[in-house]
Amino acid sequence: MSYTVLARKYRPQAFEEMTGQEHVVKTVENALKLDRVAHAYLFCGPRGVGKTTAARLLARALNCEKGPTPQPCGVCKACTEIRDGISSDVSEIDGASNNGVENVREIRENAKYLPQGSRHKIYIIDEVHMLSGAAFNALLKTLEEPPGHVKFIFATTEPHKLPDTIISRCQRHNFRRISSAAMLKRLKEICALEKVNVSDRSLALIVRQSEGGMRDALSLLDQVLSACGTSPTDADVAESLGAIDRTVVHAFAEGLVRKDNKLLLEKTEQVWNLGIDMRRIADELAEWLRHVFVAKATGVAPDELSDSEREAVVALSKEADAATLARLFDVVHTAGWEIARAAQPKLALEVTLLKAVQLAPAASLPDLISRVEKLAAGGGAPSTGVKLQQPGAPGGRSGPSNFRA
């Protein structure tokens, strides 16, 4: 039996199984309950967040023998055929390869006929923004006044490329990037079902690499298990993904906060010898400093981090004041583009780190204001290490006899 990748094996089979799209699920379920299903839907959002899955679930909900229902049975003929992609009444069309006006004309002609064995004839067009201008024009009239048995569901990652005339004829739903906490929870559940042992730190790395797409996260998890086995170490996971180990990034952050120039130079040499891109180090370090800054401001680390990473971030945030962290972030973040363009990126990164240490304020703004207020109240000026000469003293300037230093 052929292997089924995790992204397909754990594709949601019910609306309640969808992760991070509760706002869309609620609206669609209410429309089904109240019999207010639109004739055309437009699902927009980043890749891998559930647009096509939601379209298939909506098709099953409409054509289920017990439907229309927000909870399709999943076992009737209509549900199983839609799940397996063999339903004669539900057509999934790739907009990228069927983008001509002749393809839309074929849809218009077929839409006239009643479904063969289901309640509705449903057209799911993925990447609909790839249709040509002539194809969109050919679709307009049918889309505005389709036959009662026809439903259209469009999915796209680039809704701004659709004509306004198309968008205005659809009920639009915007899918969000899935939160890191929700993705981490789902990945833990899947690892338990697959009986694999992947640490929270490694799962957090996978979540970060996926950039909010559950499909990407599952594909990366598949890649890790194929490369490293069922019990991969954190270092193995980072290497298989081509990612940077967070412990190294945290070491850089510690060097900046503790003003340890020697550590910074040693770590830069280490990552340079490993062949890691200096721009990526700067970007990762800027993001990590952001996490430390957030922990300083709120008292808690961001949810997207693993438990051990959150502990490390909170501990480091207690070693520096907010002004220092803000300055460190500014210097590292703004230098990323310059490091990428530098003829010698290693030298650019080293100087950036040393400059960040030197330019970080030694005291917070409230402390400086407090000192100024004390001076204004007559508390005396802090010692500057420079002694003023008295009048008449060697090297001193002559002046009035009542001059006071």
C-alpha cells in the first residue's frame, strides 16, 4: 500500500476539525442551518490554511443525503465520492491550467444540466485569479444568475488580481494565517497519533518555518521524519530543515545583552565556518531580540515559542532594561539589508554586533530623567572625572576673585 503524506492523511473531514479558521466555519455553518447558502463563495488567504479543504467540506455539506447540513455524515455516496474526488456533480478545476475562455464556456454549457445524482452541481475553481480577462467576462452572467442547482466556490491566494465585477458577485471569506499556538497544538496531536517523539523546540522550529500554513507544517514534519527517523534530536531537525539552531541565536542575544564582545566574535566565527548565511543570522537575531523585548514589556514570552525557549527568553529579559533591548533590536534589524549587500558579510555582521553593544544605552530613559530632576532640585552634579582649576592656580585661568568651580 502506498504511503499517504501527513498533509493528506490528516486533512480535516469536518468543519470542527479545521484549525484557526473559526470565523469562516461559524459563518458557513450558520448559512447551512438557516438555509441562506450563497450561490457563489470566494475563499481568500495564504497558501496552506484550508481554503480548498473548506470548499470540499461545503460541497459535502450541500450534497450529503442528510443535508444540507453543517455536519455531513461522511459515509453516504455523495460524501465519499466528494472526499475521494470522483463525484460527477462536484468539479474541481485548476484555474492555472484551465484559464482560457473556452474552459469557462464549457462550464457554462454543463451548468445548464441538472446534477446526475446529487442535490447541487458544484464548481470549485482553485487559484481562480489565474483566469484570463476573457474567461472572467464569459463567467460574469452565469456567476450572477446561475441555475438554482449550481454553486460556485472560488479559492485564491491573490484576490487583488480578481476583477471587481467578479468579487461583487461572490460572498467573500478571508482565511487567516494559523496562529503558532494552534499549529503547535495540532502538530503535537499528530505526533501522538503517529507515535513519533519530536520535542517542543523542534515543533516550534517547524511552525516558524511554515509561516502560518498548516499544509507546509505537515510537509516539513514529513521531511523531518524521513530524514531523521521517529526520534529526531533538535540539531538533526534544524539541519534537515536548513534552519538555524535557536540555541545559537540565543547565545548571540546573551552576548549583546551582557556586552560580551568576545562571545559575539566567537559565535560569528562559528556560524561562518558552518556556512550559515550572515543575513539569516541577523534576521533570526532581530526576531529573537523582539521576543525578549516582548517578554520585558509584558512579563511573558510569545506563545509561538516552546516551553524551554520561553523560559530562556524571560530569563534574558530580566537582565536588561527596555531601552537597551529597543536599541539592540534597532541596530540589528536595520543592518540586515546592509549585511546582505556587503562584499564581506562576516565583517559586516561582526561590526554590527560590536556597534550594537557600544551604542546600547547604559541607563534607561526614566533613570536619566530622574538624574536631571535631581540636578534641577539642587542635588549636585554627578562627578565627571574632570577637576576645574581654581583662579591663580597653575594652568588655571585668571578671573574674578569670587569665581567658584
